[in-house]
Amino acid sequence: MSATTAAGGNRIFSGIQPTGNLHLGNYLGAIRNWVTLQDSFESIYCVVDLHAITVAQDPAQLRQSTREVTASLLAAGISPEQSIVFNQSRVPMHSQLAWIFNCVARLGWLNRMTQFKEKAGKNRENATVGLYSYPTLMAADILAYRATHVPVGEDQKQHLELTRDIAQAFNQAYEVEFFPLPEPQIFGSATRVMSLRDGTSKMSKSDASDNSRINMTDDADLIAQKIRKAKTDPDALPSEAAGLEGRAEAQNLVGIFAALADRDVDSVLSEFGGQGFGVFKPALAELAVEKLAPMGKNMRMLLENPDHIDNILDDGAARAEAIAAPILAEVNEIVGFLGAKPQS
Ligand code: TYM
């Protein structure tokens, strides 16, 4: 059995949680790259509603968020014809493979996961078992398609390393070369976009302050206002990247500018070096509005027709299942489940 995909080539898989607003970090760290990659690779993009319920969710809100996140992906330029776009719970192979991986992954591996520690907080005894085994489901998402490349922001790197460990452990345990070891793809100058209120913590949906992030639904006025209020320091900008060392907020804003403008940090600093934030912030606000406001508008328009979004997800789920079902049939056979016959 070969360790490549069924098609014998590269296959992209990535996921995003339908919890709250998508923000600039999701866009620059992940979605923007998904849009580029879909032109060259078979790409599968998943709204991970099974992952969302690892913490409490209101059912009506979860349905709405699933549509909203899908609309954001489409508004950002993901083509539902070129790529497969679907929500995770619709394809049962994710849960089936996750169980098998729960029986491959080791407690010691999961105990090291920093995201679990952060999300569970002090009251770890009260965290769900699902939150703890979150990374095994993530490995199943990727490997149910034998995906080879996974475009993500830097915060997902540790989960990707675990996915590779699980793939390798499965191959070893069953003496097969079945799963590829998927490569994380972390690229661009904004692989880790930080909060606008604190340059040392990640921009996140769960931050209590809405001023800490730019949401993909924010209108032009709100984007400009949040950038105006962003925390900075009193110094002028340096003329080279090395001068940003130890200036977390300045580094973050310059990184965002560079990513939005598709330029490198040094090129941005060669333009703004020596200038204060009084000059830099309005330029950043103008750029952010120019790039983001049309997406927000597009997303709101798409949400006026929820049936259209649901149809896209239906179609995506059918296409995803057509890939995952024969892979799971092979896995079941490898594991020794009686009655499982791979379709050839
Ligand atoms: P999620 O929903 O938290 O984030 C979706 C994507 O956005 C990236 N991201 C960021 N990038 C840069 N700066 C930030 N501040 C920032 N915040 C978020 C994330 O790295 C991610 O790429 N566990 C995943 C979802 C998932 C998944 C998968 C991803 C489930 N199954 C399989 C890849 C493959 C998550 O919670 O992403």
C-alpha cells in the first residue's frame, strides 16, 4: 500500500472552528493561504463543528456560526467548485477514525498539548474528555483523506506534530505504510497575529475585549477605530526588522501591514522607519479597510441566502465522504474489523 494519497499526489486539508467571529489572525494565518493553494492542489476545507462542542455550545448558535464561517471562507475567495467545503459532523469517518487514533495515541503525548492546558485553565478536572482528545480528532480529520499538506497558523504546529506521531505509530503498529506524515504549511509574515491590546498574546476569538481583534465582519469605521486604539509604544519605527526586537506591539502592527500589503517587513520599514505611529496607524487602517471591508460586505450578502450556503455544505460533504469512505474501509480492514471490505 502506498503512503501517498489515492490520487498519488499532494492533497491539502485544513479546518476552522465555527465559534464566534473569524478575525484577522484566521485570515492572515490560514484562510488567505487556503485561497492561494486551491489553484494548485486538491483542497479540502472543513468547518469543524465536532471540535466546537469540546466546549459548551448553544445549538442554534452553532448552526448559525457554521453558516457564518462558511460564508467567510467563500467571501475570502474559496471556491466551492475548486475546493471541497463542508462541515465535519456530516462525514462520519472523522469520528470513526478518531476512535481508532484514541487507541493509538498515548496519554503522555496528549498531556504535552499546550492548547489543552490553556483552554482547560485551572479547572482541569472539569474539562471534557473531548477537549482532551481534541488533537486525535484533528489527526483523524487530516488522515481520513490521507492529506499530505496542512496550511495553518503557528498555534497549530504542535497538533500537527502529534498528527505525524499518530500516523507513524499507526503505520508501525500495523506494519503498513498506509498514512502519509502530513507537513504543516506555515507561511507568510503573519503566522501568529497578536492581540491589538497586548502584543504578547495571540489574537483570538475568545478574548473578552472586541478591541483586541479585527473581525472579518467589522465595517470600515470599526476597523479604523480599532487600529487607532491599538496599543503601541512612544518610539518611532526603526528602519530595519532587527530594531523591532522587544517591541511586541510595534512588531505585530508592522507584521500585519506587511502581510496585508504582500511585502516583507524590511520593505515596510524602509518606507516608515523614523516615523511615529501617528503616521503609521492611519496608513495601516487605510490598507486594512481596503483589504477587509469588501470581504465583510460579501459575507453579509452571502448570509442573506442561507439555503445557498447549506447547499454548498451538502455538496461538499458528499464529495468529502466519497474520498474518506474507501480510506476508512481500508483502515478497518488493516485494524482487523470483521466484515470490513475495502472497495477497490
Ligand atoms: P482555529 O479555528 O482556532 O483557527 C483556524 C486557523 O486560523 C489560524 N489562527 C491564527 N493564525 C495566525 N494568528 C492568529 N492569531 C491565529 N488564530 C488562529 C489557526 O492556526 C488555524 O490555522 N484546531 C484547529 C482547527 C482544526 C484543524 C483540523 C486545522 C481542526 N481540525 C485539521 C487543520 C487541520 C483550530 O482550532 O483552528
